[in-house]
Amino acid sequence: MSTLLEVRDLVKRFGGIKATDHLSLAVREGEIHALIGPNGAGKTTLINQLMGETAPDSGDIAFAGHVITGLKPAARTRLGLGRTFQITQLLPECSALEHVMLAVQAHQGHSFHFFGAARQDRRLVEPARALLDELRLGPRADVKVSALSHGERKQLELAMALALEPRLLLLDEPMAGLGAVETEEMIATLQRLKGRITMLLVEHDMEAVFALADRITVLVYGRAIASGTPADIQANPDVREAYLGEGDA
């Protein structure tokens, strides 16, 4: 598989703290690459740098053959980078369908006028409903976000990200706050997408990580201490001691 995303010697400091410490990382086309590590390891800071929401102090980011280190977030989205958030960012009084229609509208390049005829526009409605059906939210399409469960909101946010047709989807803790049944549903959703969309998965739920990931990189204090297959990571003594809590100390 070819490399879709490459991070080269990336550094980001906040005062005296290195949130990203000379980090290099490669994500291959078509894989699910998981990024794990304890709280404060720098995972979300890295996602923010990849999306252009935080500027690195040094190093480069290459995506789909382009150096994107200096690009603004909108330009990165146009190239095919998409993301979800650890905390859902939705409008309580809008329906699930309206949210996905807005995302479809953004991808099609239309201006944001969402009244009257736009709500009946088949170019928006049909792809939005198809995405909701794919994520098992079809029956909830006309329900306001305020009436959706936490798990349904997570699935809706994923549908919105997919509406932008990303080549690489950055998933920031998609299992956060989910119960056992909702976690199983999210894992099943991501398994259905596997191979169709490349994913960089930030996640604390290790069962989900080992069920989904082709490769895993472990961050500790902004540094990658290991990268490899799930079997490699489970067997790595440095990872077991630093993160999985199974060292001799």
C-alpha cells in the first residue's frame, strides 16, 4: 500500500512542554491506523496539526503527495482530509437530515442558504438520506439532534464527515462516552467502512483498537515509542510498561 499521510519530525511546544516531540508517522492508503497513548500524550494536538487548526513549530506534513504544513483547514478539507471530534458539535434544534444536507451542500460548493427550496433539493436530500441509511440512522432522519442519544449523535457526526467524501478520516475518540451496545455499533460501522476510507483512529478503548486497527502507533509525551501491527504492539515490552500497565515495575 502507498503512503497517504506522512508526518516528518513534527514538533509542537506549549511553553516548556513538547506536546509533539520530533514525531514521524506514516499512514498507508486503505488502512485503519490507530494512535494510542495515555492522557496528555499529544494525540489531539497531533490531529489539530494535521487539520491545520494548530501550527507546528517545525517539521512537515505531507498528504496525497502534497506538503500541506502551511495550508489552512479549508484547503486541507478540499484535498480530502476530514475529521470527527471527541465531543460532538451539533445544532440541537436541527434534524439529523438537515445536518447531513448541510455537509453535502458544503462539499458540493454551494453557498450556505438553507431555507425554503434548499430543504427540498434532491441533490442534497438524496445523498444525505443515503448516508443516514448507511449508518443505520435512516429512521431517525427527521428527529432533532436534541432528541438523539449520544451514540446516535456520534453516528450523525460520522455521517457528516463522510458527506465531505474524505480520502483520510481523522477520528478523535469515536467511542468516548458510549455504552457497550453503542460501542459495538460504532465498531461495526467502522468495519463496514474499512478499506473504502483510510482512517487515523485516536481511541482509548483498547478492545475497539485491536478489533479495528491494521497498525498502531503508541504516543507517550508526544513521542512515538512504538509502531506496528496489533500483535507487535501487544508484545512490545516498552508499550506494556509505559501504557498497557503490564510491566514488571
